Amino acid sequence: MSHKVTIPIGPYHPLQEEPEFYKLVVDGERVVDIDVRIGWNHRGIEKLSESKSFDQSAYLVERICGICSTSHPIAFVNAVEDIDEMEVPERALYIRTITGELERLHSHMLWLGLAGHFLGYNTVFMWAWRYREPILDVLEAISGNRNNYAMMKPGGVRRDIDNSEIPYYKKVINDELLPAVEMFKGAVLDDPVLAARLKGVGVLKHEDAVDYSVLGPTARASGYDIDVRRDEPYAAYDRVDWKVILQYEGDVFAKAVIRILEMFESIKILNQCFDKLPAGPIDCKPKHISPGDGIGHHEAPRGEVIHIVRSDGTNRPVRHKVRAPTFMNFPSFKKTVVGETISDATIILAAIDPCYCCTERLTAIDHKKNNIVCGAERLIHLSQHKTWDLGKSMGFSDSELTKKMGRKIE
Amino acid sequence: MSVKIKALTKSLWVFHLSTASCNNCDIEILDLLTPRHDVERFGILLVGSIRHADVLLVTGILNKQCKPIVKKMYDQMPKPGFVIAVGTCTAGRGMFSNTYMVDEAEPLDKVLPVDAYIPGCPPKPEAIIDGIVKLVKAKGK
Ligand code: SF4
């Protein structure tokens, strides 16, 4: 007789990021159903935006998400500029691209680190976060803050990049970051244990990806070729040479590959932008926004974010709608998690890079007796243990695995 | 009591509660554990359960959903313990002061006794370390 157990995940979790609540229904070790409840982090940003002027709203949307803290402003200013079809100065477009790509780099690094942690590769976690720091240094030098850059405004950007500092930025990116990304490519993609652990896990088929309208790396890992940077260029993305990374397997491994290879593309874009950065003003100083609707988008690290702004000719939006990529990626869990084991659930949930450290507070509760059978640490341990066992069965010795994973997992 | 508090300051175990925040504060807290800042050198450890913690680190505004939970969390914390408010959101709600969650959303110190405020949006990791050091110095006397 099957005995179904519900595992609530979240909504409050010790590691980081927003509260979210998942409910996993498991039968033995298999996940049979999943439910997501969002809304814990509701702050009424869309409504709040109606009470702020267009310039202030750019700050506000920055605070929707700390990791995408330049994606939302870029989408927002694109929307406002769409209303009046403003001519934004070239230099501003390049600076937007630079901040956008630096953000993608640090976001992908962050994901890589946490994914490593969930699999028991704590060394990857520490190294990835260590190499995230130089990117934040560059962002701090450009914008004055490590996160929440406050660079965007309708009509241009707020801060100029000092041309004399470009050699330093390029040095950090090419001499510190590039070797690190190369190292991760080798360490993660050529590692036999990780390959065995992640290949074929949490597969999202191409049809399902299209049906669920997933976005960003989640879609591109299933061979769904969308990237708004190429499909409908904005900022300076049509002025630089880069390519969209595609994978076809749809599993967690493919998603990791996408993110690592995208980091190379970002570095490529950054180098070109720094080289080509045209001289000139950085702001077209719009005097007022005419009545009308505008749509703006940006390919955030997790997928396309869309902002829709309606203006009635005053200095405030009358309606401001935000659609974030994770909102589209969530429902695809129904296809990816169901049928997998609990020990894989953590990494599959993490693979779409949602506001994901929710998984840190996984607690399994026996539905009938209502007692906790499996706590957060236990579930992550399960996931790490599976990696360890797999390594053993592939013929690695204890000491080799301990070296790989940073510690012994009992 | 004061001996207990003094003992506490030797090695702070921290529980991090993210209410309706934008993640940035949370990421900076996590950043403290990674090689560049590495606060584990000072005996500061992020723990997975409030019942093991000496310090409750709160980020983000308190909206309708979070407020009761924050109180509950504080009740579960072994006393004596400290509460640190990280970020502008927790201290004064910053730009979120006028949301329609406002009747319920209050600065953290209206709900819990706050021992230290670390302002910034988000505070830099150095600022967070500084805040904790100041707290330890003040309490460890
Ligand atoms: S203080 Fe700033 S960075 Fe921290 S949670 Fe609030 S908005 Fe985000």
C-alpha cells in the first residue's frame, strides 16, 4: 500500500533569499506531487511604484530582487523609454550592457556555488563565492555599491564609467575571472562524479519547456532557443558579438553547462563593450513622459523580465506591472521533480535558480502522525550522501573523494 | 546574567531570518562566511535552527505574513540572546514605509528588542562585521 508523506519546504529558511513555500508529496523515496505557494515576500511594489516618480521607481524596482538588482531597472527604463521612443545616448547603452553582464556573471557564480553546496562539493561553494568578489569589486568601482547599483534612469544612466579605470576592470575580468571560470569549467564539467550525479536528473523535455513557457537558462538547457538579448535587442547587445548557448538534454547538468558557458559569453561581451565604449553624454535628460503604454524587457540571469508601464502624462506611472522569470519557471517543477527521489529534489529545485535557498529549510512531516521525519540538514545531507555513494561506486577511494568534496560525508 | 552574556560573546552562533527582504542583505550575510571575509575565524557560525542560536539576524521589512512568525522565532530562541537588525528595511523600512502592508509592517524594534542596528542597503560585509564587533564589545564588558 502506498503511504504518501507531505514535505513542506519553507517558507522561512536560514540560508538566504526570499521566503517561498513548496509542498512535496512523497511516496517512499519518490516524489509524486509538488505544490508551490508564493506571496510570502509581498511588499506591494507595483502599487508603491504608482506613488513614486519615474526616477524614484527605478530605485524601487531595484529592490525587487537583490541578485537581479540591475535587471529590473533595465527593464523598467526600457519600458519608460518605449513610451516616448527616446533616443538614449550610445554611451549609456554600453554602460547598461556592462552592468547587466557583470550582474549575470556574479549571479551565475552564486548559483554555481550553491549548487555545489547542495551536492556536497563545498569546495566549489567556497571557490565560486571567492571569485564572485572581484566582480563585486568592479561593480563597486563602477557604481559605488556592491549590490543595488542605482545606475539606471529613464533616458540614460546615472553614473559614467571613468575611461582611465577601464584597464583595471579588464585586468580583473581577464586575469582573475577568466582563469577562474576556466577552472570551474574543468572542475565541474569534466568531473566524472558530478556528471554521473547530474546527468538525466530532473529532465525538462523540449515540449514541456515550450508548454510551460519557461525562460532563461532553464529553457535554453532544453533546447528552447530564446534569449531576448538576441531576439529583440536593447541596450548595446546588437552592437557586440556573442552567441546564445544551447543545450538539448534538459537535465540539471545541462543547466550547469549553460550557466558556465554563459559566463564566457558575458566576459566576451564585457571586453567588447569596454573596448568600444563610445564617448559622449550618458543621459538624454527627458523633461517629461507623455501619456501612453510602454513595454520593456531584459534578459536577467534567470530569464526574461518584463515591465509594463502606463503613463498619463504626470510624473508618475499610473500602472506598473512586473513579470519576473522565476514566476514562469516555477510551474515546470511539476515536470521535473515528480518521479525523482527526495535526494535529487534539492538540486532540481535549485537548478532553475529560483529564490532557492528555501530548500535549506526542508522538513519532512509524516502526514498522519504529523511528526517531523526529516529536517533541512537531513535532506541536504541525503543529497550530498548520494554524491558520495556514487563516487564510491565509480571506484574513487575515500581520500580522493574527501579531497574532491572538501570533507568526508558519513 | 552578565557572566552568561560574557560567555556568549566568545563565540556567537547566528540564525539568519529573512523576512520580506530583497535578498541583498541575505547574500551579504552569506558572503561573510566565504573566503574573503570568513567570520568563522571569530567563532561566528551560521546555524540552521533558531534553537541553537545566540543571535537572531533579521533582514527585510516585516509584512503581514512575517510579523507573527518573527515573534514566534524570537520566543524559540534560547535567552539571553541578541537581535541584530541588518539593513535599512529592518531598521526603518526605508522606501517601503508606505506600502499597503503598512498597518502591519512595522520597524523591527516595535516588535522585538533590538540590540544592534546595521544600516545600509545592503550594508557591506565589513559593516556587518563592524556591527557585530561593536555589539560584542558593548555586551562583553
Ligand atoms: S535593506 Fe536594502 S538590501 Fe537590505 S533587504 Fe532591504 S532593500 Fe534589500
